[in-house]
Amino acid sequence: MSHIIIGGEQFGERMNRRVGLIVGLLVIGGVVAASGAAPGSASQVDQSAQLAAAVQAAVSTGTMVHADVISTDNKTCFACHKGTGLTYEFPSGESVPATIDEDKWLASEHGHQDMACVQCHTGISRYPHEATATDLRSFVVNESKVCVECHEEQATMVADSVHAKARAEGNQNAATCSDCHDPHYAVNPPVSRTEVPATCRECHSAIYDLYEQSVHGEALTTGNPDVPTCTDCHGVHEIQGPDNSPFRLFSPEICASCHADKELMAKYDISTSVFNTYVSDFHGTTVLLFEKFAPDQQTDKPVCIDCHGVHDIIPPNDPRSTVFEGNLLATCQRCHPDAETNFPAAWLGHYEPDPHKWPLVFYVALFYKILIPTVIGVMLLFVLLDVFGRIRRRRQHD
């Protein structure tokens, strides 16, 4: 049987009659306020006496007090649950802290909304509390289902997420509401950008370790809010996994949300031509065609993460980077196994050629930008003059 424990002893065994009387008085106050009975009336005295006796007996002997006797006012709950060292033990033998910091609760979003404990803990009907689950994880998953009552929009998005799909397939360890949002101390916004990875780390520790060493993670964990955190790429409630075809296919647009931002990139002296140069070459053009005409199909053409990495992205001037000049051949050979040493030299990087960088390419491109319109213009002029001459000669002949 599940029960409340304080300092290793059962609640009923340790609480003395004096504490029980205090609890009884707090409960009486909740009932009196709810009932609206006039102070000193016979009904109030009878009810108070009955309630005090019931709570006193329950606390001292461990017997049950049913919901029709106990008030559902939050003060009734805090009479016990603000006590230190309080834990709840499940039939499985697992335990969870049951002490609630009343001040932190009142400062939380739920506290501001003046929510009653029993709005979420709907299974509470007596003291000692009945077990609503056999083990801790089942309790967490079951209790999170009540969130939909107030957060229907978020719950709808979660239903399509990779976490919900994993639970539907039998993985009960997949994240649910209270794994990310503390139900007793939730604030709005829930966490700062720099705290998001720490939340995800609870389940994805190996991924976090890679991210923390990356150019993005290193900046974020030192307080820089300009870099992407987990939810910027994966979403919040509608999280999709990397094996999801649309996620990989549309990932360049995720990167572009930062790397095409001129104001943001100017702070770090990073070119904003990254996205434009990618979509203008063969790889990017093909990916754009798939995005437009076959968004549910996979493409073997590389996207940003195929070359730069995912959670372990490192600056391109770092010798460990997959796009460092000395590592480019190995990166290209992932898709082009026959590529030779000079193969990467044909790639201009994410820079548009100019007189200072890749001058030969710049001037050759400029030459053709002038030559092609000139040739076409002269040809059109020749055709027009020929047509005009033919018309004039025909009129003269007539």
C-alpha cells in the first residue's frame, strides 16, 4: 500500500496529536469559508467538531478521511505538504518528494491563476491518499494527461510529436508535459533560452555533450542568446526527429533563419550569402525542387547538416571541423567516393566571387554577363533589321 512518509517513518506514526489538531483547525477554516455558515451557529459547531475529530483520528492512527469530510481548499493540502522531508511512496517502492514550497507555488503561473490542487490531482479522494499509479513513471505520464484540460492547443501539437509517437509505441520514458514543465513551479515563459538545453539534457545527455562543445552550444552556455537552442531547430511541442523526411529536407531554411539575417550576422562578421550561394548551386537547387514538388520524399542531395554536422558544428577555421580546408576531401567523399585531391578546389565556399576573393571566377563571370547580353542583343538587332529590310523590299516590289 502507498503511503506518506516523513523522515523515513509513516506519517501517522510520527505526527503527534498536537500537529493533528493544527491540521484539523486549518481544514476547519477551509470548510467554514466554503460553507458560509454564521460564526458560532449550531451547524458550524457540529461540523467543526466532526471534522476536527476525524482529522485528529486520521493523523494519530492512520485511518482514512473521505472527500465528503475534507475540504478541497489549497490550505488543506499545504497543511501537510509544506512540511519538510515529506515523500510519497508508490507500491513499486519508488518514492517522490511530496513537499511543496508554498511561496514558490504562489509565485508560479498556476499560483497566479489561483488554481486548486485538486484540479490537477483529481484522484485525491481521501486521507491517506490512494495510489493513482503503481510506479513513479506511470504516475508522471498519467498526471500529465490532465494538462489538456487547460492547454488544448499545446496538447494537440504534442500529439503529433516524436515524443507522443514514442509513447504510443510503448516507450513510456519519452518526455511528457511535466518532464519539461515543473507543474508546481511553472512560470511564463517556462525557461530562458540558455536553460532549454539543460532541460533536454535530462533525456538527451549524449546529444547535449556534443552540443555543449559546438560553436552554438559553447556560446549559449556562456550566456549568448543569439545562437540557436534546441527548440529553435526542433520546435517546442511539435518536436520532430531527424529521421523525419520533411525535417531534413527543410533544414536549410532553419539555418537560413539566422544565417540570412544581415543584422545578426554583422555582429559576428559572418557572410549572409550562405543560403543564397547554397540554393544557387546544383545541391541547393535540387533540394528546393524537392521542397516544392515532393516535400514528403527524401533526397540524396546534401543539406547544411550533411557537411557541417548537426549538434557538433565547429567553426570552419577549426582543424577539427568537417569543412576545414584539410578535411574537405573526406567530407566530399561521403557522397563522391571517387573524388580526388583537387575536387574540393572547385568549391567556392559560401562566398560570392569578387575582385578580392576568387578574382578569376569574378572576372570570368563578369565577362559572360557582358558577352551574353551583347551577343543576344546584336542577334536580335540583326533579326529586326532583316525583317524590316524584307518588309521594305516587298513594299517596293508591289
